Amino acid sequence: QVQVVESGGGLVQAGGSLRLSCTASGLTFADYAMGWFRQAPGKEREGVSCISWSGARTYYADSVKGRFTISRDNAKNTLYLQMNSLKPEDTAMYYCAADLARMTTVQALGVMVKADFGYWGQGTQVTVSS
């Protein structure tokens, strides 16, 4: 049974930093590109960042480019998202998932498509106060 668990969320002031982690079990983690999505209340779930299985390729949404860094440790089956210079508009539930399309859609269209992702975690809440 696949299990994906996010952690590291919390309450932080604007300009602060947080590091999210996502640990997966029940699947061969190194076989999958992985991604982070977020969903604010009343809004659609949007792709934030994703990373190829090796870590060689990454993608960032324009809204987080230059502030967030995605990374992974395949030996630990763990995905990370370092979030710096946080803004109130970053407030959302953050989810981790596996990119079953191996980043082909991201490379072709320049956007993360939710339907390409599976094995979703339960999410971790990030709240940025102004």
C-alpha cells in the first residue's frame, strides 16, 4: 500500500522560511518524478514545483520561482520544498504527489497538470501572516 506523508508546515511571518518534507513508502520512490501542489481555500489546486527522478530537472511555477527550491533524497524516499521569502499569498494546504507522466506534460506545456499526478498525501498547512 502506497503511503505519502507531508510534514513541516506551520505558521510563519511574511519574509520567513519553511521546509516541507514528503516521505513515501510502498512504491519505488526513485522511479517517479515528484511534485508539490497547493490549494488555498476556495481556489483550485495548483502546481508549485516538480523534480525528475534523478533531480536533474526541475520546474517552478512563476509565482514561486526564485523563492522556493525543490529537492529529493532517493535514499531516504523523501522529497523537500524549501520555501524562503514567504508571502501571505503562499498560504495554502501543500500536497505532495508522484508525477505519473514523468514530467512529459511539464516539459511540453510548461505547467503541472493535476491529472498527471497520483499517490497524493493528506497535505500540510502553511500559513503566512502579514
